[in-house]
Amino acid sequence: LQDSHSRSERFMTTKQAWGGFWLLALIWGSSYMFIRIGVAQVPPFQLVFIRTGIAALGLTAVVYGRGKRLPTDWRSIRDLLFLGIVNTVFPFALITWGETRIESSLASVLQATSALFSLVVAHFIFADERITWRKVTGLGIGFLGVMVLASRSSSQVTSAVTPTMHLFGQLAIVLSSLCYAIGGVYGRKAMQHRLEPIVTAAGAMLVAAVITGLVAYGAPLWGGAAPVSLTQLTPSVLGALLALGLVNTFGAYLIFYSLIAILGAARTSMVTYVLPVVGLFLGALFLHEPIDSRLLLGATLIIGSIGISNLQWAPFVTLLRARRPSVL
């Protein structure tokens, strides 16, 4: 009876975790929509500062509330500086600037390429993450998907965005994906036997908040856009900023690390497959962004390439053999 009760508890925990998985997909997938809303009135670096500042305060409070503390040794501080800059400042700023030039739905699709870049970066860092022909095939299909999306720039001509700037906006998102790949692999090394995930997240976010705050409020000194007063923002923009900080960054990180503890890193990372779908749907529904055949084709190629690159055939074949009836 006790074993049965224990199995039931594990099942309920896993069941709740999968509910958290879909909630995380919705939260992270909506980030592109909120960024697109925010950049209508807020300079990119100020938006990133508000987002990371809120998340840094929340995550640091959680760290100390759990009886932990941020590291003070130089090696750990160096790791947090690297992750704060490469895995947070650069990608957040590139995505935010990119969405001043392209649609949120397109940004969500292009962001999925981070999973492909991770394959390449991990190949040179980890002995158990070598490139295989299956991964090369996935990379090729993903690259083709990016080319299909890039071809849309010639038709995205508006009074504010030229085809060239639209293409630059796409390039910014792709570069942010490369930053995420480098930062993710580096973070995996940093967290091996040294830094706990929640401490790493809090420290890196604190670094990002300090740097982006300095850039945002120092921008007028070198001719950049001056920060805007929050009292001048419309309710929708102010709501988008608060959502990005409180829910899409602080709350999402807490859910993400909770899921890793229950589902494992591999299954939790499958959320990457869902984000473009959520981004496409929300962009079309709330921002009335067009969804054409090339956008759908590019999204299909990129999502498919991630599946091909990461699909594990061995468990599937074993399952089929187990279900195959024996021949008498």
C-alpha cells in the first residue's frame, strides 16, 4: 500500500510538471509579443534593464530566502559576468532591437535556431556531444528554413522599415540565438559541481541589470535615445514591461528549474519546439501580424530540423521490439 501511494505521488508530481511545461511554453512564447508591444514606446536597452532588474530582485530574494547566497570567489564571479553578458545582455538586447524591425511571430521562429547553434558549440566543448550525420542533416534543414524566412524581407516594405533593415532585424535574432548557445554551453560547464542553477540565474541576471542600466541611462552621453518616464507609457506598454519582468523572466526561471528537477533537462528543453507555435499564434491573434506560406514553411523547416537533430532512435526502436509479437 505504501509503495502504491508513493507511485501515485510521483505520478501526480510528474503530471503537474507537464502542466508547468505547457505553462512555461505559453509564458516564454508570449515574450516576443510583449517585447514588440514594449519597443513601441521604450528604447531597447531601457526595456531590457526594466526586465532584468525586476527578475534580478526576485531571483536574488529567492536565493537568500532559501538560505543560499551569491558567490564571492573570483572564479564564480567571472562565470557570472560571462553568463550575464553573453547569455543575457547580448541576446536580450539583440532580440529587443530586432523586434523594432521585424514581427514578433518571425522573431519567435528565428529564436528556435538557438537549439541548432547549441549542437555546434557543444561539439567543441563536450566529448559526449559530437556532431553526427543526423545532426548535420538537421543543421542543413534549419539553415534552409532561415533562408526561406530571410527571403520574406523583400516583401516587408513599410514606411518605417526597409527590406534591408528587416533583414538586419532577422540577423539580430539569429545572433541572439548564437549567444544563447554559447552561454548555455558555458553555463553547463559552470554549474558542474560549482554553481547551483538558481544561484547562477540570479547572479547572471544581476550582472545584466547593472550593465543594461548603465547603458540605458548613459546613452544620451553618446547620442543614444534617452530613457522615457514610466508615467508617459500607455497602460498596455507598462503592462507588457511588468509582465516581461515578473512573469516571463522571474517566474519563468523558477518554473524552468523546477521542471528540470522533476522531468530532467532533456525533456524540459523540449519546450523549444513549442515556443515558435505560441509566438506565431499570439502575434497573429493580438498584434494582427500576417502569417504567409513562407513563414509557415520556414517555421516547419526549423522546428523539424531541431527534431531531427535531437531525436533519439534507440529508445524508439527498443519500444517497437518490445511490442512486436513473438513468432511461434
